[in-house]
Amino acid sequence: MSSSITIKEQFEIPGKLKTWAFALMGVGLLALIAGFATKTGTEEERAVFIGTIMYNTIFWTLITNASMFFIAVTTLAMGGWQQSFRRIPEAISTMVPIFGAITLVVLLYIAFTGNHHIYHWLDTKSVETDEVLRGKSGFLNVKFFTIWTILAIGLWSLLGWRMRQLSNEADEERMDTEKGNSFIWRNTVRAALFIVWFALTVGSTVPWLWMMSIDAHWYSTMYSWYTFASSFVSGMSLIALWVIYLKNKGYLEYTNQEHLHDLGKFMFAFSIFWAYLWFSQYMLIWYSNQPEETIYFKNRVQGPYKGLFFLNLIINFISPLLIFMKRSSKRNYTLVTFMAILIIFGHWIDFYQMVMGSISKETVTLGWLDFGILSFFIGLMIFFVSKALASKPLVPKYHPFLKESIIHHT
Amino acid sequence: MHLKYESQLREPLVYGEKTYHNVTEDIVRPIEAKPSKLWYIGFYIAVSLLLFGVYSVYRDVTYGIGQWNLNKTIGWGWDITNFVWWVGIGHAGTLISAILLLFRQGWRTGVNRAAEAMTIFAVMCAGQFPVWHMGRVWMAFFVFPYANTRGPLWLNFNSPLLWDVFAISTYFTVSLLFWYSGLLPDLATVRDRAKTKLRKYFYGVASFGWSGSTKHWQRHESLSLVLAGLSTPLVLSVHTIVSFDFATSVVPGWHTTIFPPYFVAGAVFSGFAMVQSLMLIVRKVFGMQDYITIGHIEAMNKVIVTTGSIVGVAYLTELFMGWYSQNKYEGYTFWYSRANLFSPYGWSYWGMMACNVLSPQIFWFKKLRRNLYVTFFMSVIVNIGMWFERFVIIVTSLYRDYLPSSWSVYYSPTIWEIGFYLGTFGLFFTCFFLFSKYFPVIAIAEIKYVLKTTGENYKEKMVHLEAVDASVFGHSGHGHTIVDNESSN
């Protein structure tokens, strides 16, 4: 039984993909320059301009970080099925330091220039006179904001990098039981560290600090879990997209419809989970009808954001529910591709309304600038993810659970 | 032939030299034997508790709710605390049957049957509290929406209390169907082995004429899938709606948007703790160590540390928002009433924190996860902690809210409130003892399903597959060649 059959496991970046990446980044840069030239006249315009970059960069940081979350969780759960394509979420998670750096620069720029059109709590005069803001200043202040943001992004990057480093050992040589156990054990420890930090940041503090504090008076205990659900389901969709792309190019031979089906289940289940959190938050605020809470939804449901508000629900809940309910749809490459793009777009819209609905309450600014900046981030993601994919074998050949993944039946 | 393979790094789910026949023997034997002395002692204690409960409820019905120490301010006390506590415990069964089934977790087969039974009994216990709390219990049928002659006195569909009626009765129905349809093949196994006429008759009726034909299995499989699909949202919906009982109000400490998912996590947490307590007893009393292995116990402890930590994040989120909101009523409830150890009920908040958040953290250590004594002790601690959680939420929010002139004096239960609670333990354990005597406590058919992949003796035969190159797995059409080569050697 020799392993004479060679499989295509070394990804080579097609020239066309590179061209696409550069083109998208180029479009993005042009949009950025044009936006800077035409949309930064007044303070309000500047807030919208920076806010547009801000929600994009936070969105992409969180959805690429979701890949590392996926790896950490499946590692802790001793999952076997994901091993045949685990290098894809690994490659996507290499974006965390890159998008994280952009996020850091943008957020610190806002904080240090005191842009109180975005973060009202940066306005020292208001804080002095406003009892509520003064009370919150122990949390909402530049110092803590800076330290926590650096720590959050830094540790996601570091702990994620350590997970990926460990994964390289699966390329080296076959592991016997003892070695395999020690490998799994070290993976477990590193995954646990990542998860704990993830819970303390994405699961709680970071969405409050970065996004919820735009409405400095408003609060909702659900906010962070909601943000997590939104970013996780988009993160799963992004993984599915890359898996399908590589399949189409003839790679990932061990990954088949069974794995796709399970990815589809994740997209389906977490779309519903997102809707569940959405409903819980919205319904409880609507039901008790207290002005200090309903203010958040006022302009979103009854004001200019009404259309986007319902679009958000249709794209992110109704369509996955109806389209992904059927088994065959989760096993169909074309349909999963379509749904993955739709879900990522839908949650991008969700992030848009979460952030911009608070910065620009009266007018919906969604336009060419948003799509331009989005294309910059997509281009950047394609460029670096494909590089990361090409940097090591696509299959962790000696991973102790790889064989389980190969014969996986959903 | 479909290749049976599992990594050697995973522990076997079934220990010992086992064939299909051994599995049947091991699991059905306790049903066919006379119960042990221990069983009788336990059963009598349970029945006595149940009778005490019946008497407590009799007092409540005859003399009214005044038998309890509830008052105008603390309108919900032990009753609703116990109700939520039992409903929460009733979550693990469906989670194990439905969600772990969807996640293809093989270890669920060792514990799913008992967990599902436990779910049903726990929901039965939970249901007692709101019903008897009505006082005029003969009016209980008012909760059903039917055309009536009471004029405008129609149900309030806006009330989460009514949603509870629908949520819990749906949950109970689906759980019961799931549990029972899973039992059918196993009951038929018991029937086929029966030596007495009565036994044959009883299990014959109970197994609905199951013959084990392909058609039966086929329908059984599709039914399981449909029920799993129905149960999965139910796992979330029941405790979500229970949380709405509190969260839709404007009472400080109750109105918080994170309540639904955090209640669900807490429910799973307490449910697993209860499964753990029961399974440790069952494996000892019936000698099921080969089927409920340390690996099973460890897996459940992992669920406990995960859900305990999720609940911990939720507690801290609430506490943080109590300050961050700068809402003085929320701030008062969280910081002066609950988290303040020296307030009248401070002890219950810290009891909750210690039991639910701090103590499960010991399960980060593998040694402790696999220690039976620690596990049993922790499973009890967790359920005490989850009882505290409901008590904290209900009583500490009610006894001091917006109007200090209505603040209540200290609330402690009367003997009849405690008796009612003990009575539900009686009901729960009476049912569980009967179940464990007359029904297979482990799903025989499902153990057989995983046996050849994860049974110890079958795994030993797979050792050679570890040396086979991964690419062969990919090219062999799911392993035909590997298996054939091996058998011809």
C-alpha cells in the first residue's frame, strides 16, 4: 500500500486571482481618494467618511477572526471532520493581524483626534455636563480604549499565530499514539487560551467599546453576543467560499460534498441563531417600550433606515431559512456559493446599520464610497489569503484526525 | 461495505469484549432481574417525599396560597424559582438527543435515553408549580384558548406567561414522542426475550408491534430526523420564553436583553449537572461502567465548564451593564442589592457566583474532569447554584424595586413551600426509579449502531489502519481495498 498517488496539495496562486486582488484594491484606493477629496468638507461628512472605513475594517477583522474561533472550537470539541480543509480557516485567520492593524489605526485616529461625531464620549464638554457620560467615563475613556484595543487585536493575532504554528507539525511526519496525543493536547491548550480571550473580547467588551459606545447613552446586554453571531455566520460563509474556490481549481481532494453539507449546516444554523438573538434583543426592547432603549431602533425602524432594517432580516434570516432548509441545497456548490456571498453581504449591511445608523442618524449614506472601501478589503483579503494558502500544504497530511475527515459522512 | 474507522486517539465508547448479544444482555438484565434492596430503599424514600408533597399541595388548595410566605411585594418566591429550576434541568435531554445528534457526537448514545427520561420527569415537576400557584386550581383550564362563554375574559396573548403554556406543553409533547419512539425497538427486544406471559403482553403492547423489518427501521430513522429537527429549536425556545416571563417587564434586574440566550445556557448547564448525578448512580447501581465510561463523564464535564463559563460571561455582562447603563434602579439592584455581600440577600448572589461560575472552572483540569467523586460533588453544587440563580433573579428584584415604601421584609418559605418542593423531588425520583426498573436505561439499538466503530475490541482491530497512508483512504472508495487487503492477509 504505497502512497504512490500524488494529490495536488500545494496551492499555486493563479495570475488571474492576483489581478482581481489588485484590481479590487485599486478600485478601493480610488474610492478612498475620491471620498477623501469630496466627502470631508464638514465635520459631519468627515465622521461619515471615517465611519465608513471603520465599520468595514471592524467587520473584516471580526469575520476573519471567526475562522480562528472555528478552529479553536472544533479543536476543543475534538472534531475530526474539518481537518481536510482546516488550512483554509487557518489561512483566513492570517488576516487578523492585517485587518486588525487597520482597525487599530482607524480607531486610535478617531480616539486621538477626539472625533465626537463618532464617539460622543470623546467630547469633554458634554462629559462634564452630562451625568450619564460622566458616570461611564471609567470605561469610555481614551486611555482604556487604546490599551484594550491594542490588547484585543494583539492577543487575537498572537494566539492565532501560535495555533497555526502548531498546525505545521502535522506536515512533518506520521505521529504514533503518544505523539498524536501530545499534539492534540498542545492544540487543546492553545485553543483554550484563544477561546478564553475571545470570550473576554468578542463575547463581551470589544463590541461595547468599538460599536455600542457610538450611541454613548444607549446600552443592551445582548449587543456583543449579537455582534458575535453576525460575524461568526459570515466567517463560516467566507470559509465555504474559499473551500469551493479551491475545489473548483482542483485542490482539496479529500474535501467533498459531505464537508460542504456540514459547512452549509453551520451557515444555516447560525443564520437562525443570529435571527434568534436579533429577535430577543429587538422584541424585549419593543415590548418594554422605554425611551432610553427604543431610541436605538427609532431611526432604524421608523426613520430613514427602515428599508435596510427589513432587508437585513430578509437576507440574513428569511433567505437562509428557506433556501438552506433542504438537504440538497447545502450539497450544491453553486447554491452554497450564492448563499455564502449573500450572507456575507447581508451581515456587512448589518454592520453598516449598526455603525452608520448611529453616526449618521438622519440620512442613509450607503453609496459608492461604501462599496469602494468594501472592494479594497475584499482585494486585500484575496491577496493575503491566497498567499497564506500557497505558503504551506493544503492538507495537514499527518494530522491524527485527517483520516476521519476523509471518510466523513454527514 | 462502509469502512469503520475511528482514530486510536479517541477512547472507546464501549469497553470490553462486546458483541451485539452482549450489549442486549448487559442492558436488559436489570429489567429482568428482581430489583435490589438499594432500589427499594430509594424508591420508598422517593414515594414518601412525593406523599409529603401531595399533602403540602393539599394544604395549599384547601387553605389557599396564604399557606405560603409570599406577600404583596414578593409575589413569586420559591414556587417560581422551583418552576424555572426544573424547566432548566429538563433541557439536557433534548439537547443530547437532538443537538448532539446533529453534531454527530457518538458519546450521546451512552446517556441519551436516561437524559430524555429525566427531561420528561423534570418538565412534569416544573409544571406543578405554576398550576398549584394559581390557588383556585380548578380554574386551571382557563389557560387554554378555547371558545368560551366568559365574554371578554379571553386569554391575554400578549402575556409571556401564556407563551409559557404553549412553549412548555409543546416541548413536553415532542420530548415524550422522541423518547418513546426511540424506545420502540428496545422495548421489542425486551418483549422478544420475555419469559412470562404478563411481561410479553406488557412489552408487546408497549412496543406497538415493532418487528424490526427494514420498513420499520426506515420509518423509525425518518421519524427520528423529523423529531430532531423539531426539537432543536425547542431546546432554545422553552427557556427563551421562560426568560421572557422576566425580561419583558420593566423590573430592575429582569429587563435585560441578554436573558434569552443566557437562560438557555444556564438551563443546559443545570441539565447536564443533573444527568451527571443520575448517570453516576445508574452506572454504579446497574453496573453500566462499560457503557457509561469515564470518557462520557469527561465529555459532560466539558459541557458543564463551557456552559458555566458562558453563564459567567452573562452574569458579568449584566453586572457591568448595571453600572454602565448609569440607570440608578439597575445600579441599585445589581450593586447594592445583589453583589453587595452585606445586603439581606447578598449571600444568595455570592452563592450563585461561587457555585455556577467559580467552582466549574476546576473542570479545566483533565484529572478533575475524570474523577468520579469530584464530578458527583460538582454536579450537586451546580444544581444548588442554579437554584440560587433563579432565587436571586426572582426575589432580589422583587423585594426592593422602585418604591421604597413597598419594600418587603425578609422572605423565607413556610414548611408547606418546602414540602411542595421536596414533593417534586419525590415525583421526579419515583418516576426515575420506575423507569430504570422497567425500561432499558441505555439505548440498546443506538449503542449497537456505534459499537463497531467505537467499541474497544473493534477498535483494536483497526490499529493497522493508523499506519495506512491517508491518501489511500481518499482513493479507496471509502476503504474497500484497505479492508479487503486486511481480511485476505
